[in-house]
Amino acid sequence: MILKNPAIDSLKLRIKADKVEFTPKGKKLLLDKKVLFDLDIVKKFLDEEVNPDDLEDEFENIVMGDFKRMAYIPKELEDEGIKLRFLVVSRNFPFNPELNGDYLEIQINSKLLKEKYFEGITLETVAIIWDEINSLGLFEVSYDDFVNGYVVDVDIKADIDGIDKKEFRRFLKLLNNLKEGELHIGKNNLGLQYGYRHKTNQVISKPFIKLYYKPIELINNSPIFYKLHLEPLYGSNAYKLKLARVEGTIKNKGHFRSLGIKDNSFLNVLEYLNGDRIVYILGEFLNRHLKVKKTEGVKNMLNGVEFLNNKLSDGLLFLLVKQYIKNGFTLEMVESNLRFTLMGIGLSKSSIWRAVKRAKEIYLYLLESDETLKVEKDFFEFLNLLNVKV
């Protein structure tokens, strides 16, 4: 397994309208259909106890549905399986007059890169995105003004190459054993999701993240795009790709601040979100969901395994450690949970030390010698790619 192409997958970009030169077509389809969002929404925030730094985020959360409903989608791109949204919005923020004015808002995704789709949106590919958008004949915006707009709803991703469907299905089940999420094991959807995009009050504590098998997603959700732009490179059968994707969302300015990104201008975000940082953030998103309470883990693992006279024979310890491994426990978790359990039944410190030492030996032996546990061993490598600590 190889981790490839950590990058931005999609985002929402906001540019001051006076920085944009609209064509007659763009004026008719965008500027003349400018939307004024209801200022009563803003007043509602002012009447509530909302942190001033979060007022803009709260407003964005409310109007996102209106943006999707009202935005213009170029048909010529949609016919290629690429969906971009454009909307001119007039904003009046009593709480921050600096943000007042008309803005062009664009929801962008990496499909606009076409044959470079898997590379994602990076410092190296953003010029392609800019050029493609300008070429639509709706407006012209300079490169500097484009990359100095502000972004929210940023989806970041990393691809895992060299993983087949059967193996990935097993990995998802192991992850779901560690922490139950929204699991899909079917012909048309193979994935696992934690968190929800719309629960904006949980974006920091329970960020949205999903893992899914890319060939299945492409064939079922993007067949036209695949045929037109990827088939020439990868062949007519997308299933030949052995590729999984991990994808998470950085929702708003507050979420950016929690990750140490104080300036959410497009260029700054591109510079900050290099490959290593994206992998780290995705790992942290997963870690926030996968934390397992030791007491619950012990009860689950010991189901059907009994202690005899407060002593663990090697045979019982062997079975117990094997069960831990099958349920996705790392060596650190095995040692910690076993120590906790043995303390609970009153064994001496020396007996606990010997049992934990023996469990470690069994754990390492099983991973090296037991072919039935090969998938579990690969699972740990899979987690290590994303710096997940379970």
C-alpha cells in the first residue's frame, strides 16, 4: 500500500465582485441575478450569545442550502460529469462591515482538473483550475485575485494505492469494530463515514471524515467523467484501479483556526496544506472518532473467554490476544487493556507484568506466523499510513 496525492478535493471560494470582470453572458446569468441573503438571519445571531469570531461561520451554515439551490451550474461542464456552482451574493454584516459588499462565490471540485483529477487541487495545479474557470466565458478574474479569495468547506483527501476491494472491506469492518460509524458494505457503495457535514457545531470535536473505495464511487457516481477524462489513462474498467480514498472536511473559519490556520485565503490554505499536513489532519480526524474506552474494549474482547482460578494459561492468553488482533487492537491497546483487566481481578503486580510480557510475545508471534491474521497485520500498516493512533 502506498499513500498518494494528498491534496484538496473541493472547496467554496469567495471573491469580491469588483475584482471580477463579467462578460455580457456572466452579467446576465450571475450579476443580474445577485442574491441578497435575508438580513434577519444576521439579526438573529446578534440577539444570541454567539462568539463574534464565529458569526460569519454561523451565517455561512444557514445560507449554504440557499447557495446550492440558487447557484448557476454550467451545462457544458455538467455534460462532462463536472459540477461547478456560481452565485453572486450581496452581503451586509452589521457585526463586521469589512465583509460588506458583493461577492462571486464558486463551489469548485477537482474534477475540473480532468485527466489530472487524482492529483487534486494543489499549488501546482491551481492555475489549471483558474484557467478552466476563466475559459467558461462568464467572467475574467486575475490569478492573484483568484488565489487571494477566501475559502470554506474545504474537502481534503489522500488516496491509498495497492489495496483491493476484499482487503478494503475487511479494513472497514475492523475500523467499525473499533468505533461504530455509518458503514456501507454493498455492491454500489463500499465505505465508512464518521461525523456529518451538516452538524456544524461538531466540526471540531467530531469532524466529518469518510473512507471509500474509489473505483466503486467512480463507476456509480461519475461514469461520464470517468469515460471522458480517465478512461484514456486507466482503461475502460475502473475496477482495475486498486484505490481507496480517505476524505475529510475543514468546514469554516473556526475550524481552520483550530488547526492553526488563521488566514483562510485560498493561497495561504494551499501553502499550509502540503501533503504531510493533509495526512496528519486526516489522521487526527480519524483519531477523534476512534478513541475507544478501555473498559468497553475489554468487555467486548473478553466475550466468551474465561479466566480459570484467576490465572491465565498460555492457551487462554493465546486465544485472547488473537481475538484482540482480529478486532483491530494495536499492541499498545492489548497491553493496556490486559493490564487493566488483570488489576481488576486482583492479580499481583509481578503476575500482571509476566502476563503482559507474554501477551506481547504472543502478539508479535501471531502477526509474523499466522496467515489468517495477515489482513490484520496489513490493517495496522494501513492505519500507520494515516498516522492513526488507536
